[in-house]
Amino acid sequence: MIILRNAQLNEIFAHALEATPFECCGLIGGANDRATSIHPLRNVARNPQIAYEAAPEELFVAQKQMRGRGEQLLAIYNSHPRSTEPVPSETDVRLAYYPAAIYLIIGLGGANPIMRGFRVSERDKTWQQVEYAVADE
């Protein structure tokens, strides 16, 4: 389970809302299942309204920053701007290249953003919902 702080959750939601009508994407770094850094990334997908692809140079910089801080990649987040019940799309599953990461998907189709977490297996073409927590300590 990944643990986020309220400020981090708000940062992720703000990124998702700012990117609308396109999908947003980003990385979450940390240690011992606690998120310590949020890395919003630019979506350079050919059709960003229904897919995401992180800008390669930004992805490289975020991964380098995490390594420099001794962090691990805990999660990858993206938004589904029209979804009220976010679940991984076929494309999300096909492109889930980081099996150790939790995939967080933000649905923006309702009155308020909703985020759900998933373990996704690109190899097996499957996903299962997992819990995450928000706690300020």
C-alpha cells in the first residue's frame, strides 16, 4: 500500500484538472511505501484525450532525481478526464511497463475527482484494485 499526504493528493488532482481535456501523467517516488516526491510529466501521446505517454526527457529527469534522493518508483498516475469510475484501460494495461509500481488513475467525470489504485500486469494483461492511504504525520 502506498501512503500519500493530503498536499500530494491535492497536487496530483490539480495536475489532472489542469490537463483536462487531456490525460495527465506523472511519477510518485518514495521509500517504505511512503510517497516523498511527486513528478508531474508532460503528456506527449499522439491522442492525449484518450492516452498518455510521458515526455521521455522529463521521465529521465524524474527517475534521476528519485535515484539521487534514494527513492524508489512507488506509483505512476494518470487521469481519465471523462471517467466517473476509473479503471485501467486496455492501453493502460498494454503499456504497464513497471510491474512493481502501483498505477493510480484519477477519474474526472464526476462532481469531484476520484482516484483508485491498481496493480497491473502487462505480461498477463490483468489488473486488480489495491488500496492506498492518505495520512499526514
